[in-house]
Amino acid sequence: MTKFKITLLTLASMAVGFVLFLSADHIDAPKVTNTGQDIADYFAFQNPNNNDNLVFVATVQGLLSPGATANAAFDENTLIEFNIDNDGDNVEDLVIQAIARDGKMIVFGPVAPSMKGTESSIMSDANRVETEITVYGETMKTATNNGVTVFAGPRDDPFFFDLGAYSAILGGTATGFSNPGTDTFAGTNVLAVVVEVPKSQLGNAATLNTWVETKLKR
């Protein structure tokens, strides 16, 4: 049994009826920054074109320059795990697991996990979707099985931050941000895993708590 242990955690919660929930966290401890364990963004939202589906998005390796993006790759020793609590106890009842193998992203679930908390094992008997990882500059590739659709590959980094204004505020030469401000990190990229799932596969709760983790192979 392959086991993975948590290395980095980003938390978020989402109500099913909400249009969008997001969380961002760029540049972490040196051990994980610019690696497959470094979670940059997490999004969970209802598909605006299909109210019966929810979309989960995790991005890693934030702030990649265009020059670095072509060589950036998902870490095959890192499990990206979406956790879903559907009974309100803040413990995962379902997981969606994504792991890269030989140029492909393999996604299992949603499925009840055999292990909870900081350690996980791959739920290889669960619903499986295998898609080719889209290469930088290539047309997007997706795959679907049993209603679950998956994309994996580079995308524009959605993180917006006006570093100049932030520095000016800290330095006492400005009192606030302007609208819209300057996106200091415009043009940078991330590696993204996107999983769209029918709500019917996530239980009957009106509200879901959901978070994403990266876990390193032991």
C-alpha cells in the first residue's frame, strides 16, 4: 500500500449554493516553495453552465515565469487530495485524489477514504479518470469517466497582488490601494488540477466543507 503524509495544507469551506469560494497562498517555507507540494490557490464553485456539478481546482508552483513554465512538471511523489466533509464535523467523508504518472494525471474518487487526517493511501478501486497532462502552449486536454471530468496542466496564475502599493503603504507613502491597481505578477503561471463532479456523488448535505492538501510519498 502506497502511503502519503501531509506536507502542506490549505483550508477552505464552501456552501453548495455559493457561486465561488477561493483561497490563495503563494510562496511558502523554502522546503516546499516552487515544488509540487506548494499549494498556490484553491477554488470550489458550482459550474455556472450546469448547476448539478461542482468544480474543484487546486494550483501548485505559483508565480512560474513563462520561461519556467515549459519545464515545470507535477511531482509524481506528491498526492493532491481534495477533502470533502458532508456532515459538518470537519473530518473528510470523501476524497478526490490526483497523482501524476508518466505524463498523465490520474484522479480517483469521490470515495470514502481508508485513512483520514495527515496520512492517505491511494484509493485505486474508486472511479478512475486518466487524462494527458496538457503541455504549455498546447490545446487543453480533458478526460471524463462516470460524470467526473479532469484537466491538468499549466494555466495563468489568478493571483492578483499590487506589490508596489503594498510596499508604499508599509513605507508610509500611501494610505491604501487604488482600483484596479497594478498586478505585479501578471504573466506568471501555475500548474492546475481541475476536477468537475456531479453533486449527486458528494452526498445530500446542503453545505459542504472542503479543503485541499498535498501529501508526499513515504
